[in-house]
Amino acid sequence: MKAPDFDYLRPSSLDVALAMLIEHDGEAMPLAGGQSLMPMMNFRVAAPEALIDLADLTELRGITVDTDTVRIGAMTRYAELMSDPTVQAHIPLIGMALPHIAHDAVRNRGTIGGSLALADPAAEMPALMLALDASIEVAGPDGTRMIKADDFFLGMFETALDDELITAIHVPVATPAQRFGFHELTQRHGDYALAGVAIAKTDDSYCAAFFGVADRATRVPELEAALTRQDNIKTVLTHLDQIDFTDDLKANHTTRQRLAGVALTRALKGMTQ
Amino acid sequence: MSRSIDIKLRVNGEDVGATVPARLNLVDFLREELCLTGSHVGCEHGVCGACTLTVDGDTVRGCLMLATQANGKEVTTIEGLADSGQSTALQAAFTKRNALQCGFCTPGMLASALGYVNAGGAADRDAIRQHISGNYCRCTGYQSIVDAICDVIKETRT
Ligand SMILES: Cc1cc2nc3c(=O)[nH]c(=O)nc-3n(C[C@H](O)[C@H](O)[C@H](O)COP(=O)(O)OP(=O)(O)OC[C@H]3O[C@@H](n4cnc5c(N)ncnc54)[C@H](O)[C@@H]3O)c2cc1C
Ligand code: FES
Ligand code: FES
């Protein structure tokens, strides 16, 4: 199908874009890469009165490092993340996950900010942000605030955004004490994951964020504690019971729980050295 | 506020200007306004790859981009890739290997394959399969497409 009609707005600055969001009072949607929004509009699941194209907002671009944090502009495309030397050097987990996100043609348009704002439960980026203890920089009519990834994802396609735009993502620079793991199971390469996990290990302590398994990217504190204690993997996997696994046409909750266990086991085996 | 927008872009090396409805996507603009019917329309939600074309040198889904987002950009469709000779070797290899039957997927497949070859991709069947996993072919079973892409890489790198 084709998208229903809408007004196309192309603000030249962040302030103008924010004013447009307020003026349209919930009836306008920001447009980033369009790789989720366009399908949603073509399916007529989304029918905004207006689209606010973020393409000209220089405030939302660029990748910079300051001592211990990398700041990634929200409009950074997956393809740019893949080829960026700063990201490669300082956030190895992103490089491990990116080849699994969709296909070339989608990665050439889709943005990190768009993926986080969408909060698809099966998307890789939200889980990565949890595992990396990232913060999300957002701007609204009252100024700018930082939201910890742990507080950002509130449910299926639901975030802490409140008439706000994501401006950037702040990710701590990887330290020599850190190791990373990533694995996902899909029906075909580039599909959304049936179950997947992103792991960051700092000294002996683990942070593991699952995706594709529940209504949002999910950490299980008991499971992370068991990993940190170096419990036997069977014991670790029993803590998956804490997740309210999704049932859908592709996999029921029992299958998903098994797949989450497989993804975790493989991710642990494949941890960076 | 505008539901119809003036755009200027380059398509296959020629300057084009038009007034388009905001909701018109790029592939429909190319097919219906410019009669460039080489890019096909399958799913209209980004999964089949039939509409894959090139914008400023990057492969994109023509169904997931608005015509107005192509304002100021350089668009190359399969017609442009063929006329300029960029896809000649791939087209010959597709013919030789029987890598098309109905041909519906072929323009998108060629655009994706060209992206792989131009990026220096290896003649590695798994890597090629991964790369074209975003392009559906309902006829060939993919083997012959992978063969054709391998052939071109081997020919051009030896
Ligand atoms: C065939 C196909 C396969 C895919 N496979 C995967 C996959 O395996 N894994 C995966 O994670 N994704 C996948 N995707 C989705 C893709 O990653 C999207 O690009 C991404 O989810 C959204 O980014 P975008 O820039 O395209 O955002 P858009 O589609 O433009 O926007 C998405 C949502 O976020 C809002 N938004 C965008 N930017 C901002 C901002 N800065 N501030 C506030 N709100 C904003 C929009 O209003 C919209 O609601 C796939 C898509 C396709 C078409
Ligand atoms: S028509 Fe664009 S991907 Fe299917
Ligand atoms: S040749 Fe028919 S779909 Fe590929």
C-alpha cells in the first residue's frame, strides 16, 4: 500500500524542529532514515498529519570523543557507524552487532536515533545501549536532558520521550578491563532476531541485555549476578525464567526461552579476548 | 506547510525538476513520472529488494524513500547502470549463468550485487548470500545468482 497524505516539513535547526513538534501537538512525527516509519505508513499503522524531516539538523550529526565518552549524533546512519574509526576503536560491541541489522540498503538510510526512538523489542541497538550503559541525550521545549538507557525503554515501541527529539547517544569508551559478546538467532540473515543478547563484561562483572525475547530489551539482574559468580551455565540459564517471553507466529515462549539460552551460551563462548 | 513540493535532482546523469506530492515515494516517481520502469515494486515495505537503486552512490530501497528526500541528490536506476556500462559484466554473467527467470528481482539484484562488487567483496559464497539476503528471488533458488556474482569478481580481479 501507499502512505496516506501528510504535510512534509523540513526544519533547518533543532529549535525550529522542536517548535514544529509542539505546534502539531502529537500529530507530527519526526522522520529520520524512514526505514521503519515508511513501512509503518505504507501499512497505514502510522498516519501522521505531518512529517518533520530531521535531515538538515546539523545538531544531530557527527561522532566525537571526549576523554571517556563517545558522542554519536542521533542522525548517524548504521553504514556510517560501521565505517567510523572512532566507533571501531572505542565501541567494539557496535561493530559486532551491525552486520546483523538488516541489509546494506537499509543500513545506508537507517539511523541509530531512529532505532532507539522506535524501541522495537527485537532491535539490536536498544539492547546494545543497555549493555554499554549508554545515555540518551534528548532535547525538548524545556531544554536538554540525559536519560540512562536503563530508564529509556518503557515497553513495546514505548520510550521515555515526551514531545522530545533524541539528539545524541553517549557511550562510555571501552576500557582494557572490558570484554564483549554478541549473538543472535534469526530465520534469515538480516531478519529481526527471534532471540539475541549483547554482553559487556567489566573485570568480572557482567551486563547482559537480551532482545527479541520480550516487550523490550531486557536485563535480568539475577542472571547477571550468576554470571559474575561464575555459576555453572545450567544454573545461569534457570534465571531466564524471570523473562516474560513473547509468543508469536515465529516462536512461542518455550522456544524463545531455549533460543535465548543458546544465544547466551554462544555469545559467552565468542567473547572478545 | 506543503503537500506538494518542488524538487530538483539528477537521475541517470540528467537534471530533472518536478512538483511532487509529499507522499510519493522515490520508486513510484521514477516509474510513473519519469517512465523509468526498470526499478520494480514488490512489497512496498523494504523486505523484497525489488526497488533497490542507488542514491549518491549508496544502494537504498526506493520504496522507503520519499521523492522529496531525493531533492538535490544523484539517483541511478538500473537504466543508468546499464547505459553507463557499470552493470555490463554482471548482466552478462547473469545471462550466462541463467541467474534470472521471470526477471522481476533482477534490477534490484543487480544493484545490490554491484554494491557488493564495488565495495571489494570477496568471491565467497556465504558472504555473497549474506549480502543478497535482502533481495528476494522467487524463481532461481539463488544458486545461479551467487555463481554469476562469483564469476564477475573472479574475472575482474584476475
Ligand atoms: C527489511 C528491513 C529489515 C530490518 N531489519 C532490522 C533488524 O534486523 N534490526 C533492527 O534493529 N532494525 C531493522 N530494521 C529497522 C531499521 O533498523 C530502522 O532503520 C530503524 O529501526 C529506524 O531508524 P530510522 O532512522 O530509519 O528511523 P525512522 O523510520 O525514520 O523513524 C523511526 C521512529 O523513530 C522516530 N524518530 C526517528 N528519529 C528520531 C529522533 N532523533 N528523535 C525522536 N524520534 C525519532 C520516528 O518518528 C519514528 O517513530 C529493518 C528494516 C527493514 C526495512
Ligand atoms: S518494493 Fe521496496 S523492498 Fe520491496
Ligand atoms: S527471476 Fe523471478 S524473482 Fe528472481
